[in-house]
Amino acid sequence: MLQQMMRLNLYSGLGFFAFAMIVLNNPIGNTATWLTSLILIGIGFWIELGDDFQEDEDDQDN
């Protein structure tokens, strides 16, 4: 459970950083690069939450 919370915090931090790079118009990379990374972070976050809900359903079945 602790590792999952750490991964969710990591996804949140990376998402905030990518969003900040888009808003600040940072010269490192371009907007498409940061937008792509934001999409990939969102997919990882979605997968992480999807695994959590599957574990809850397995617990209820038993």
C-alpha cells in the first residue's frame, strides 16, 4: 500500500512539473513534448488506479 501511494505521489509530481513546463513556456523541449509526457503520466495514473479497483473487487468476491 505504501509503494502504491509513493507511485501516485510520483505521478502527481511529474504531472505538475509537465503542466508547469507547458504554462511557463520553458525552452527545454517544446509544448508537444511536455503535452505528450503529460498524456503518458495520465495513462500511468489511470493504470495505477485501475489496479487498485481490481484488488478491491477480488477482495469482495472472497
